Amino acid sequence: MAIQASEIKWYRSRVVNDGPTNGGTMSALEIQDGVKNNVWPDVPQAERNAGSVKYRKSFIKIANDDDLALTAPRLFIETGTPGDDRVVVLAATQTDTQAEASGYTRCYGIGFLDGPILADDASLQVVVEPGNAAEGDAIFQDGDLIRVSDQSSLDAPTGNSEFLRLASSNAVTWNGNLATLTLADGNRPARNYAAGVTKVASVIEGADITTGLSDWQISSPAGSYDRTGFPPALDHIGTLEQTWTLTFTSATQFVCVGNDLGIVGSGAIQTDFSPINPDFAKPYFTLSGGSPPWGGTFASGDTVTFVTHPAALPLWEKRTVPAGANSHSGNQVIVAISGESA
């Protein structure tokens, strides 16, 4: 079995605005590929005249019903904007907002090969958009993984692409908007690439995209749960970023509350507990019932708390519109991800 392209879905953040609360956790609103304004709003004339910096947060969700992980994901800009604006991507957390992201300094972006390179060359020169160096968006850094591609698009039947590693020190020197990149030992291009049409992007290397559970705590003098022998089951489609609290109302009954969702149901230790995410008709999680895993004696007021994490990779996109930018119909940026099934 393998993850299909149709199972790699993009979702909006719960809050979308231009203020400090922008971002946060993942929503259930899917971003449709190739649809106008699916991420970015239009830029009116007044904004182009004055210039602006805006952020948008997205989540790449692995909606695989067999709960397969996308391993060693690599996220990069495949095609930059043709307009005067520029977009870079930044690594995100499951919960961060624009108030935090606006302080992030590590950006990833794209440029074009400034001179041809041959197979086995040890360095290359890349020209980037104005501002990607001068204003602090230093999109190439020591030790980066970069993607070199002369394909006209991500799915083009012709052309080549490959990933290469920069040297761990003194790998990047800037001369205005021109970056000279030195490759690590043993990392050399396998093919020749022409200037002007070859794209060079820095790559975010993410952790495997799968569900997770953390911060498990039981507040009970006598009750227990065997989480090692009966680990809670998480669903790649239904699981969200959420802090859950099970509060016992008797020795066997409890109510489940999510920190954002509120009450999602009640259960009993004798049976499996599997509250359903109504947006996807899949469980948020499943706790096994019976004895074991439940042990000892619970009392009214005892609690079990834990945090679930979705099978999703969060990212920020930062768009800078320089003052005096020209209008450009059909402006777009293409962000892509690659990885393997496990």
C-alpha cells in the first residue's frame, strides 16, 4: 500500500485574518488546488502603492484511511510568483499564530540558476528576488537541502530534478541578490542544468507526518490505564490537535471535553470510547474498554488528560508586496511536498 496523491490534502488554519490571531490550529476547510484566492487575497491598488507583508498558515494533511505515514517529507516552493511580490515559506507548529510567526527569521524560498552547471560541479550561483537577501529573508543557509529542477512544472513529463545538500559551513555567500552555494562533499549534480530556466529552492525537512499523542496524565489516587499494552488509537482523518480531559462522574462513567471543541461525548470504562469527528465521520481517538486496560478504582472528579496531534504538517507562507508593485493578473505561487509511504 502507498499514499496516493489524492490523500495529500491542504487545509486552512482555524483563523484567517491579517492580525496577531491569524493561524492557530487546523480547520476542516480544505484548500482547493488551482482555485483563485484559495490562499491569498487580491492586492488592491492602495496596498500595492503602500506595500505590505501578510502571512497565511496551511496544513498538509495525510488523509490516508490505512493510517500510513508520509516519511521524510520535503516541502519547497516549486514555482515562485511571476508578479512583483515574493513569497517565502516558514516552518510552523500545530498551534502558532501570526504573533509568533512574524518573529521567525528562517525562511525558505526559490531562485533561478544564474549560470549553467555541469554534472559533478561543486558550486552554483542562484539569483533570487530583491529582498530575499537584503531584507533578511536569507533563503539559503549552511547545511540546507536544496532542490534543483529544470522541469516546467512539478508533473512535467520532461526535465530533471534532484535534491542536493549544501556544505555545513561557509556554504553561502551573497553579492546583492546573487547567492553562491557550495555543495557538501559527496553531493554533486547528476546532470547538466542551464541558466535562467533552472529553479533552485531551499527545502523544509519535516518530521514524518503521522498522528501522535503526548502529555498523558491520570489524576486519580487509585485508578489506572495500561497505555503501553493498549495504546490509544488515532485516526489520520479524524484526529485533531486537541487537549482532551476525561472527567469521571462515577467509578465507571466519564465525560470527555476538548479544549477547543467542548464536550464531545460521555463514556464508560467497560466499553471502547471513540468520539466521532463530525467533519469527517471518523473518530478523534479510540480508548479501549474493559479491565485491562482500565484498572484500580476511579472516583467522581478523577481525570485523565492527554493531547492528540493530527497527521498534518503545518507551514506559514509570507507574502511581501513591495511599495509601488505593478498589478499582475493570474499571479500565483506553487508550494509542493514530496515524501515516501511507511
